[in-house]
Amino acid sequence: MNSEEYIKHRFEGSGKEGPIRCIFFCEFHHTAGPIISCQVPENYISKELFDSISVYIITKAELQRSTITVTLTDYKILGFPVRIDDNKYARNAYHFNLCFVCDSDARTVHYEPVVMKLSDYLIAMEVESCFLSRGKILDKLPPILREVLEELNTKGECALTEGPTATHLKVCQIRSDPTPVYDHQVPVFIKELPPQQWDLTTQQVTPYIDGFNHVARIALLSDVENNLVKACVQNLVYYCVVALVPLFQYGNIYCTTPKLKLLAQDAELQTKCLEYVARSQRQPPTLRDVFRFFASMTRGTTIRDLCIRHNPVNLRINERKLVQFGVLEGIIRRIQKYPVLLNAEADSIDLQKSLTGGASLDEICCSTGVSSLHLEDQLEKDHNVVLLCK
């Protein structure tokens, strides 16, 4: 691991989203100084450790009401320092900080809104009834923090009610931006569309997402501008409603991955597979036939060849759904063909700008409207074009 990779691993957590290990409440006592008044579980953060970092937790005025993160060897502490000004307090102000403790290599950005909202909840209770400053912390705060810790770690959300004050906390997952969507890609629903008020474009597009229409065809069928369809599909990918798979054609070539062995070992995956690929739920295919069909997928063998060899109709297998399931589960992967024009001066077909090796046959077919079989026949007859498979 080089220095740049180490820094990324050490300080960004490599995308890890670990649980909350501890929640503690600390305050500035007018005689004792910064102290931890309550923590769940107890004694998770030692007094010695807190004393060494308290200057970063109970901060100066410039950092009040700002999220702060202190990264140590074993812990990462996320807090939101607060000061309530009022002459009823010693020194005319009350300082406190509610902190979440996670593993040192964990991401904490998705907890920041929760820490802020929980701190505002405590502020409201303090203003309402001096909940924090009049000795109620030791009795009433530990059960609240324990509930927050357990509920956020198990459910990702928590509802709190203390007297007339209530709040709802929810951890919002931070997803990375979805990859760009291309005309030749095929969206497939991987879970049921949630019953919420989707925008008009989504409502117009989703009826044509059947697992086999590519994006350009969906735009044509739905009469929606192509870029709007791409944005719609990208949004559905972001919310994990759909996944993108390669365009299905009988001339496609697939090969198996090491995950094929899971189909022979995982009973749940087997049941899911047989239900998905069956031509009729009344007469599902046998696992043996499905496994043999997958195992026959090798480089140089098209789906057309496999259908002639195995006759999926007799096996009660829907070959289109079989391929779709295999791609979605990572059991197989598509072998794409990339045409490269060797002699730029050759009088080849009118596709020379696409024959650079950067565009697959799927992309070229989708952009030109030429069928894959026809295009591949033309390219194979041209001695100046080489098809790269990968």
C-alpha cells in the first residue's frame, strides 16, 4: 500500500460505514472543567483519554454549533458543541457536547445530521425544563442515549419523546453518484417500485422497463426525450430500484464467473433462480438443467448455439430470463466485442468513426439502428476490421 492509498484508507475509511460504538454527553462544569457526565456503554471512553482531547470537544466560541470530528488511533469522535447563554448559569453560559464514537476507520458523515438534531432536542429540553443543568442527567439521559444507540444501530432510526418534546432521528445513507446511463443499456427492476409520488417522467417511463428494452427504445416507446429517460433511469439506479444489464441478443456470448459454485451450494439462491427462469411456475425446470445451461456458457459460444444444443423450451427454461438472472447475480458476465479499424484509409462501411476499439457492438448498433447480426456479418467480411473480445 503506497502513502496515498494509506492516507485514503486511514482518513476516509475506504467507504466503511460501521456502527456507533458509544454515545457520551460531556459538559463544562464551572469548577471541575470539562467532564463526561453520561456515556453509554459506561466507561467506554476513559477519563484520561477524554482529558487529553477535551480541548477539541468543549471548544471555543468560533466552533460552536459546528460538527467536529476528532480521529484517534482507535476511535473517531463526532460532536456538535453547543453553548446556551443565560445569566442563570454559572459564568452566564452552559456548554455541552453530545458525541458519537465510531471506529477510527469508519465514515461518520452520515451521522452528522443525527448528532445535530439530537443536540437540538437536548437544547429544547434544557430551555423547557433545565433537563441537563439541574441534575437530571444521571437519571433520565442514560436510557435515552441507550435507546438511541440501539435503535440507530439496528433500525437506522429512532423516535424520542420526553414530556412535551419529541423528535425523530434517522440515519440517511450516503450513496455514491450512479454511473452514467447509456442508450444501449437495459434497466431491470430489482425490487418493487415504492408506492410514492414519482414525477411525471418516471410515471411515463417505468411501464416500458421490462428488463429487455434498452434506454433508447424506452425513450421511443414512451415518447420521452432521450436525456430525460437517462436521468430518470439514473435516479432509479441511485435508489436501488433498478439495475443495468447488457442488451440481450441471441448472438451474445457469456462466460461463467466463480460465483457459479454458489448456485450448487446456496439453497435460497437455487429457489430464487428456478422461480425466476421458469417458463411456467406450475412446471419449474430442474436445478441440474439450469446449472448445465450456465456451465455451457464459454467464450466463442453464443446463446443461439446453446439454445440449439440444449433446447430450453423442452427444459422449461426461459433463456432470456436465465441470462438476465445470471448477470444480475454475477453468475455470468457478458463478453463484449469491440471492432477496430486497422487501415484508416480503407473503403470500409460507413462506421469508421466508431471503429476505434472504444465502442462495443451494442453501442454501435444502438446508435446506428443496424442489427447486431447484420453489423457483425459486415465487419467479419472486412479484412481491415478486427473484433476484440473482452
